[in-house]
Amino acid sequence: MARIPDAFIDDLLARSDIVEVVGSRVPLKRQGKEYAARCPFHDERSASFTVSPTKQFYHCFGCGAHGTAISFLMNYDRLEFLDAVEELAKRAGMEVPRETNPRSQQQQDDSRDLYTALDAASRFFQKHLEGSDKARAYLDGRGVDADTRARFAIGYAPDGYSALKDALGKDERRMKLLDRAGLFSKNDRGHVYDKFRDRVMFPIFDRRGRVIAFGGRVMQKDDGPKYLNSPETALFHKGRELYGLWQVRQANQKIERLIVVEGYMDVVSLFQFGVTQAVATLGTATTPDHAELLFRNAPDVYFCFDGDNAGRKAGWRALESVLPRMKDGRQAFFLFLPDGEDPDTIVRKEGAEAFDTRLKQATPLSQFFFDELTREINLATLDGKARLAERARPMLAQIPDGAFGDLMKQELQRLTGVGRAPAGMAPAPVRRAPTAPVQKRSLVRAAIALLLQQPSLAASLEGHHAVAGLRLPGIELLLELLDLVQQRPDISTGALLQHFDGREEQAALHRLAAIDLPGDEASWAQELHDAITQLEKQLLQQRVGELQAKQRQQGLDDTDKYELRELLKALAAMR
């Protein structure tokens, strides 16, 4: 993937007003120098979400959400990084610089041609649905109305071996494109023919609403496999995509939950009955990539499967993919339907309200986990408890650190007794560490906070920050910030923070940037100057200590003695 230059990102953020970007999606109220709102990323009653026009970034004091205009679009509109950059660039009238590498340019051109070919195929299938009494009668019989057909761009692949090929494959180049898009098959004699024939067609859209593949469904049981999906292509990887996610995003400004079902018609029927949060995996079990994509879009995920043995196995495979991604705040549930029912049939029989009631009664992941592991284990015996502990521990170790993981381990301990002190044995006394002396405020942390508050303060230092080599936590980060500001003297807080996106220091920097420091720019400049001066003094003291230690151990040569004298003079002048 081509990398966008840092300088362009800085310019883009400088030209983008975060108040305007956020305010177009979330109602903001002015509070002093900043704007406030109820956080769009978690449920709250009070307004703890703030947007700073001077710092050009947002921060929620409730859930900790933070970032720039780019990250806001990524989180609120659920865009990928490049898509968020392109959206902001379009608003600012800027063109995103493209990689000039010929090979990379060729790949971009090829992808563009593939999207065009797939879009043409989608329109071809939709046109033929209009002319097929058989396909329209099938959809009428399934109760799919005209609006739902249009929402999902449902079409029909005509019977015969060359309808699509004859209509769109008008030259060798187009034939190759359609073949690479997964729309042709080839027999043993090398004869090329349409892959999809006499099927109702469901286009699969990517996260930007572009057709990347198709699923085709037979209308009669004996006409071949029930569903036929596009093969893996340069644009389509079935283990990473979810059918219906594009439509969910269009229908819901804020996605509170996602419901994972097994078939295209399940998604379509749920939408038509007003359940507009349904998605489907594409003929495959739930993968780790699916799990990450689901939780990136919604905090609560419901897996809806048949109640038979195959459905429970599918549920367990989904649990295995979800468990390592169960960060605090995320929830997963499992709904198993009565025998012979699927979401399509159940929502038509009972309606959306009854289906929603079923979802509210779904089994939480924690319960499903222990129910399945103990299904054939006798917990009344020591052997059974040991077996449960043996099976559960490796899986629970995959859960990210946090309250959920701790509670799951506590439940395992309750069920098995493994890890608890034996009954009647007094717990070991807690040895308390001696109380550490209260530390003074870190000079490095103070300097970083001031730079984040007002990056232009670095100009007042006039390059006077010789602190490289000082052995203190955060000193390298401070130097990196100073270098960034020197390269871009007009950089905003938000743009400065963008440089650390994805790095482990990011969360701590955002917390410091959100602090409302007392004083004004003049007092902050003096405080920064004083902090840097003290750090320079500590560097001199550090070197003096090194030379004095060397003097005690092995003695100093003339060069060392001269350096020590000069350092002591410099320290005396700083007092």
C-alpha cells in the first residue's frame, strides 16, 4: 500500500477544522474555549466529550476516546485510514498524493478496472432481473419487495453459458478483466463460460460501497449447490468481508449491535422487517478477521445460528475467533433458533419485535463458553474439574487483560476450585511494600505536556535543548517532539499527535494533551524554558557522577580531569 507523506497529513489537518468535521455529525455546544457534547462512542448522560479548536483534537473524559479529524472519521464513519484521508482531502479541496512507482500505479489502474468490470456485471444482472418472470416470481414468493431489491442491488444471472460473456466480454482485454473478477469458469478443454447461470444474484460490497464479488442462489433445490460465491480475487477475500455491512452502515448512523447470520436471504429478510443490523459471513466460518471487523463496527455482536449440532459447532468456531478480541466494553451473544427455523423464516412468522425479544434472551459468551466445555464433563468429580481447568485455561489466556478476562478466570476457579486456597487454611499475610517517598513532578512529563498544549512554544527555546543522553524516562520522546515542532513550527496539537498514531505512547500523549493547564502562553513558555534548563543541569550532573565514579575506581587522565573541571564550572554558573 502506498504511504502518504507525513507533510501532506500535516497540511491536511491544518486545513481541516475539527469542530466543523465533528459538528456535522454530533451536536456541539460551546463551553469556553472548547466545544462539548455527549460522547458518540459510548452511552452517557453528561457531556464529557470535548473538541478543541486550538489543539485540533477531541477527547472523551468518560471512555478515553481521542484523536484528530482523521481518527474521528475512522471511528464515527467507520472508515479505513486512507478513506478518511480522502474524505477530508475532498472537503479541503486537496488531492491525495499518489505513489509514483510504476508498478504501484499499474496495480491501482488494475484495481480500478476490476471495480468497473464488477459494477458493469452488477448492472447487467439487475437489468436481467427486470426481464425474468421466473426470478421476480421467486423473490415475490420470498416476500422481497422492490425497495429491498434496490437496497441490495439484487439481480438475476440468465440461463445459458455465455449471456454475460457475450454482453460484456467484447474484446480480449475485457474478457481477461471479467475472468480476473471471478465471473468466468473454464472446463477441461479450456472453454470459458459464465460462472453464474440461472441464479438470483447478490452483489457483495466493500466498505466503500463498491461491488467486489457476487453470491448466486438457485431457485430450485435440485439446480446445483444452494449458494455459489465468487472465488478469491485481488479484490475479494471471503474471510475478511461481511455481506450486508455496507447496507448496515447506510441504514444506521450509530451501530449499537451487529447480528451475524448464515445466508444472504437471512440478511435481506431481516432488513425488510426493520432489523437493519444483520450481516452474513460468505460461506465460511467466522474468522479472526471477521471478529475484528465486527467489533470495529459495533460493541455488541450477536451470532444467530440453527439450534442443531451443526449450528452449535458454528457457534463454537465463532467463539474461538472472538475470544482473543474480547476487550472490556465488548460483548458477544449466541442465539440458537428452533429446529427447522432460520432468521428468514422466523422473522416472517413472528415479526421484528419477537425476533428482538429472542435476541434479548440470547446466551452471553461467558455462559456459552462454560456450558459447552462442561457439556460432557462431570463436575462432581475431581477428574472432571481437572479436565475443565485443562481445557479452559489455554483459551482464557487469549483474552486481553482487563475485567472480563479476570471475571472469566474467577468463574473457572469457582467451578473447579483450582487456584483457591484449601478450606480452613488461612490466607497468606499480605506483605506491604514500604511506602515510597512522594516523587516530584517529572520535568520530562511537564515539558511534554507544555509542548502538546502549545507546540509553538518550542520556538522560544531557540534550539537550546542539549538533553540528549540524559537517562530519564521519556527523554527520547521529548526530543522527538521538539524535532517535529522545529521541522513544522506551525503544527497543531492534533497534527502532532497524528505522528504517534498506532504507537504505544499515543494514549499517554492524548491524556496529557487533554489536560487544561493553568496560565497563559507567556507563563507556559517560561515554564518550558525552566524545565529544559533543569534537564540540562541534570545531564551535567549525570556526567559529573560518571567521571567521579571513574576517578574512584581507576583514576582520570588529563582529558577527563579537564572535562570534570569544565562541568563543575558550568554547574556553578547555573546555580
